[in-house]
Amino acid sequence: MGSRRDAADDVQWLAREQQQSWRAYIMGTELLQHQLDRELREEHDISFSEYEILVRLSETPDRRMRMALLADAMTHSRSRVTHTIARMERAGLVERHASESDGRGVEAVMTQQGHDLLVRAAPSHVRSVRKHLVDLASPEDFEALGRIFDEVSDRLLRGKPASADIR
């Protein structure tokens, strides 16, 4: 039997400053998402996830998107998006239809009511994003943040299998 190496032997531990930055990132992102969610709920009776779905749909032709692509775009599980869409459908913000391109998949389609809500909610949401994040950083720091998280996303998404359609 050979000698067994301790898994910790290969770790390049974080320096104290790196550990502080890492913990600040974790706490800050959690608090920011909770704050944005709370403000959207209080001001517009919509969750942060529901708002993001409306934004994604508003950016597509005919305000529609396959459910599987929507889940991928939001990096949410298919079941989470399905539950959120069902809640939004009951509220009249979206509808589900068979895919226009092949009839096999299901698409989420934004209703006029959903569009109207997005138009009302967007200004206050953008003000909140500015207040709680954008305006706290210099333009250079904010651009660096974008570059870093583009790279994080690219690396983590590389090689990810394509989604199956949500029914």
C-alpha cells in the first residue's frame, strides 16, 4: 500500500486579504439580491426572479422564449423556472404555448400585462441597482467587476451540456 497524501497538501490557501475579499463578495451578493428582491416585492409585487424573466422575455422577438433556454439564461433549474412561470401565469404576466418553431418544446410568452408591469418596475429597479452597487464603485472598478464575472461565467459554462426542453 502506497502512502496517502493529504488533500490539503495541494491547496494554495487564500491570503488573509483574499479571504476577506471572498467573504465580502459572498455577503455582499447575498445581501444585494435580497435587497433588490425586497424592493421589487414592496414596490411592484414581483420577485427578483420574476422581474428577470420579464426582462429576458422583453429582449426576445415576440417576447417569447423556450423554457429550457430561459432556465439556461437565468442559470436556474428547469423546475425552478417552471414553478416561477406557473406563478406568473396565474398572475397574468406570461402564458405558455407550444413552440412556434417545432411544436415540441414549450415557450414562455410575455403578456401585455407582464410588459406593462416591467415598464413600471424597471425605473425603480435600475435606481436600486445604481444605489446599492453601481454608484458605490468607480467606473474602472465596475468595468473590472464585469470583466471578472464574464470570465467566471465563461469558464463555468464551458462544456455545459445543452438543456432538454421543459414540457
